[in-house]
Amino acid sequence: SFSDDGRRLATVEFNRREAVVWDVASGENLARVPLSVDGEASDLGADGSTVYTAGTDGALRHWDVDGRHRFLARVARAPYSGVGGTYGSPAPGGRFVAYTGGDDLTFFDVQSGMVTATVPIGDDFRRAPGGAWHPDGLHFALASGDQIRVWDARNGRLTARARASGPDVSAIDYSADGNALVVSELSGRVTLLDGDLHAAGRPLLLDQPAGNVAAGPDGRTA
């Protein structure tokens, strides 16, 4: 995943159990974070100074890339009951966490320490990279089956919906300005949608399956 300014890129090397942060322009390796558990999910904070990782032990961690912050305090504890999802995804700004997995999507408000909504997503949700936060930190998009849906985390209201070309969506990702959503499918199809989830331009069909996608900061590349 890219930082919002496009200057940094975060990846996870699964076999080495490392999160790696790169400088895009120079190719310099800025940080290697040893993960104590298996994990394949990572995300950069807005300015690229913090990288978030999710592991198989159920923990979500954030790491200081530049060394400016020595201690990061715990801000909330999510209740076990009412949060049944497998994957936790923090929103930009940190106010909400979306928990996905099973048949439901749950939104947890970090400020109040309360669950704001639990909505059914069906039993077709299978992949951890299937969700993406809008940069406003309030709206969460999720691909499940052939449906792409967007909810308001404050109340669980469905705000947008689109149908993919097939039931094999592998990942979705918002551009930094939130005006574009990129969709990848295992068929190799990559589609750019606008803010209302309407197709923007013609889809691209790759020669191989597309297992994941990261939107570029300009809203036109991925």
C-alpha cells in the first residue's frame, strides 16, 4: 500500500515475516519490521511515518517508521461480544475500526468504546483484502461475492452499491482523494470506479490473476 503522498510503499514478506517500507523515488529500504507471527496485511498512515500490520494471532500493530514516536498508547479495548469479525481494519484518523469475517461487518467507535453498527454481508466474503476505507475515515467499502457495497461507519447505513463482473473480486482500494476505487479480480480484470461506484474508463484485463491491488495517489494509476 502507498502513503497518501505516494512517496512510500509498504509490503509484507510472508516467508520472512517482515513488514518492509520503501522510498518509491530512490528504491531505498527505509524500514524492516520483524513480525512475530504470520501476516499478510499492511497499511501506511497518511504521511508514511507509521505502518500498520495484522497478524494471525488476532493482534493489530502499528510501528514507528521514522523513529520519532517511541511509545504509542492504547486508546481503546474492543468488546469481545458484539465484535465477531476476523479482520480488523482501522480507519484513517483512527476513529473507527471495521471488523469483517463470517457473515457480518461490525463498526467499532474508538472514541466512545462502543459498537456503532453490525450489518450482514452474506457468506460470500472470503478474502482479507476485500475491504477499503474511504480517506474521510467514515465510509467503508467491502467486496463480497459479486457485490461492492459502501457503509457509513457512524450508523451502518448503506450509501453506495455496485455489481462486479464476476464473484471473484480479490481486492479493492481507494485513491488518496477518495474520488476513485480500484477493483481487482482473480480473472485478471482491473476496474476503476468513480466516487459513486460507476465505471470510469474501460477495464484492463491482465494475462494473469490479480490477487491484490493498491491505488496510486493520483486516482488514475494502480
